[in-house]
Amino acid sequence: MITLIGSGHVFRIEEQIFFIVKNSWPDAVLVELDSQRLASIRSSGGKERDDVPWFYRFMANQQRRLADEFGGTVGGDMLAAVEAAEKVGADVLLIDEDASLAVSDLLKRMSAREKLRLAVSSLKGFFSSRKSVEKELEMFSNLEDEYLEEMRRSFPSLVKVLIDERNERMARRIRQAAERYENVLVVVGDAHVEGLASMLSDLETKKIRLKEIIDEDKMDSVRREILYGEAAKQ
């Protein structure tokens, strides 16, 4: 069984992620991290590297600002997954690659027009509030296909490099893990869940989406199903 858990890096959902991982008793927990990012979030107040591209640094600062608004810490969701895995003796596998290298590759492949769009969008995003992020999440949750299609039209290189190609790499690593472990939990950003599910459609998978995790009532249902299985649905 592969369980795909859609997370959000700026939300305060550490307790929910920890509960899901710990009480699912996985054999392995796969997280959307590379070794450098894991080391950074493990160290309190870890400094950003000096050699990262401007866009990576900008987005990291933006995430920290929004995380402060939600009362959490950037990467707290992933750290909670790692710590819960260690608590139950599950193996922890890092399935992403160095994010700064991906962003460097992205900037090389983007057209001048797309770079301009990205700069304007990033500037607007600098003024995003908690309310606007919640509204964006609601739009994504309700109209995910349309949302991503619009993103592909506006930022084709960004979606290809940061979502599609990363999905392909992560799906390969999930398949490899599924050959070794019986119960596999995968914690990734929510935008990756459907793409990964499609690539792994020949395997037994289930999904827990971010909208279920941040909604108190839906999260209660998730807890009951994890603890009591099918009986919780009856």
C-alpha cells in the first residue's frame, strides 16, 4: 500500500502530519526533501545558502513570512513526518533532488517573456496575506485541473521543471521503495499528489489531501479511519 499525503509547507499542520505517519505504522516514509534541505530544517533557524538563485531565495523568504502568519515554520510538516517515522522505527527516504539546482535549471530554460511574468507574479506574491493564500488553496482544491492548466499556459517551463519532471523522479523512487516495503507513506506538496497518483495507477494507492488535513472535521474523519479502519466509515 502506498499512501500519498498532500502537505503544505507554510501551514501549521505538524501535529496532523505526525499523527498520520505515527499511527499508520509505515515501513518507510518518503519525503519531498533532499539532504541539504533536511539538514536546514533540522537546525533551528538554519541559514539560507549563499549560492542559491535569486528566485529560490525570494521564494524561501516568502514562505517564511507566510509560515509566520500561519503560526508555523517552513518545512515543519516534513520534519514532523521524519520525526514520526523515526518514532515508529520506519526508514526515512529522501525522494527529491537539490531544489536550488532545479531552480537554476528552470531559470536557464525559461523564455524572457516567462521570466518577466514570473518576476511580476513574484512581486505580487510578496504582498500575499494569509487570507489570499487560503483563497488560493480553496481555488486549487475545487478546480485543480483548471488551476494547473492555467499555470501551464502562463508558466510552462515552471510547471514542467518544478512539477512534472520532479513527479517523474519521485514516482521512480516511490516504485523502488514499493518493491522493498509493504506499507509506504509519501509526504509531498499537495500539487504533486494527483500527478504521482496517475504515474502510480497500476499500484495500490490512497490519498490524503491537504484540504482534509487543514479542515478540523475532515481531519477527525482521517484520524478515525487510521485508528479504526473501515469501521470508522460505517
